[in-house]
Amino acid sequence: MVLLFNGDDPDALALARSTWTDCKTRGFEVTYWQAFERGRWQRRN
């Protein structure tokens, strides 16, 4: 699953975090990508 959301929107961020936790609890491997100020992305887990 790919979940795209606006990280500047508190409601969207809360929903994304809830979805992350739910997927992790169900045993899925979860990772996310974090954007940095120069437009580069880094994979996190």
C-alpha cells in the first residue's frame, strides 16, 4: 500500500500515523520516505 498525505495538515498526519500503527500491528513491513529541505528523500522505517 502507498499512502500519500499532506504532512502540513494535522488531521491528515494523524490519520497517516494511525494507519501506520494499524498496518504494523497486523504484521506488515512498513517504511516511509521523509523529504528534506533540498528536495531529497530518505527512506525510513
